[in-house]
Amino acid sequence: MVTKIEKYNSLLHQILSDFAENFDEENTSFTFILAVQKYFDFEKPFYWNLLMNAIYIFEDTELAKSYYTTSFQNNEHGENYLKLYGILNALYQQRGAVTNLMEIFNMKNRKQFTKSLQQSKIMVLRNKIGAHPADSYSNKKNNPEYKYDVYEISRHKLSIGKIVLLKNQDIFESYNILEDMKSFNMIVEEIYLTILEKVIMKIFNIKSEHFKTLALIKA
């Protein structure tokens, strides 16, 4: 099943591909990268690199997410750990990619969206167990006696889609990874939709085929 994120990403890639196919290098004074900068109204030529990087990251990480959500549960703890850390890293890569897209397309409300991404439960989980394992999560505000909180994964509660963490050896925290992924995806979808609406309205118009495609994806 093709996800909305994949469809949005594919549409952005198609807009870029159409421009590349029609670019006439012999009859213009611009290099291709400078032409892309002008076409998308990028602030810097380097934003071309961030655009391509984001597109390919989404292509790869959506495959990872699809595999995770459809892989069967087993009793092999090693494989479950690999899947857990793999999906958290994939989602973290997506967060970085969509943050770059917000920057290069100069989204007005990107600070709000960036905050929503960072505070999403799946990113909180990633920062607790996937960033700095030994001193993973600073929590001075909630408990000044602790320099940081230490988390470990409850092996007996580790499964595909769900996880239980043990905080400071005495507090259990439960996460539903599949549900938290859905919430994260909804934020990314909203960001991508907003970006594409801006791009299509600026370069084309509401009667363009690209806008019709976007409307079908959104529906």
C-alpha cells in the first residue's frame, strides 16, 4: 500500500523531474542548479542538495516504515531490538528531512511544526533510548535531584508495535509505537501538503494537473 507521504513525496519529485526534462541548458545563461533555485524561489543554491536529500530520505524511510508495520512478531529479542532501533532512526531521519523542506520552501509556520515534531511521542521515545543510551534524557526541571533520567528497555515487554521502558529502575512507561507513528505521520502529511500547495500555487495554478493530483492525494 502506497502511503500519503509517499504520494506527496512522489509528486514533489515529479514536479522537479518535469522541470529537469524541460530545462534547455544550451539556451539559458543559468546552470541547472541556479535554474532550480530560481524555479522554486530558493534563498540559496545549496537548497537543491537539501531538496534531493529529503526526497531520497523519504523514499528509503517509507520502505522501512512499511516493513516495520507489516513484519510479524517473533521471540527473537535481537531481531526485535534491531527493528526497534531501525524504525526510530528512520523516523528521526524523516524529521530531519521534512524540517529541511520547511526551511528551503520558507514555510511561515515552520517553528510550530518543528515543535510538534520534536514533542511527538515517537520522537520523545527516540530521544530516550536512541540518542544517548547512558545519559539519554535530561530531566532537571521535573526532578532537580537527577542530572538525567536513565531508561532501559524491558526485554520481556518488547514486541513489534509496543514497548515498555524502565525509568530510573522504578518507573515503567508504555509506548504504542504503531499508534505513535500514526500521529507522527499526520504531522508530516500536513507539512508536506502545505509545502506542495504553496509550490503548486506559486509555479502553476489551481487548474493544473499537479493541483488535481494533490487534491486526489489529500482526499
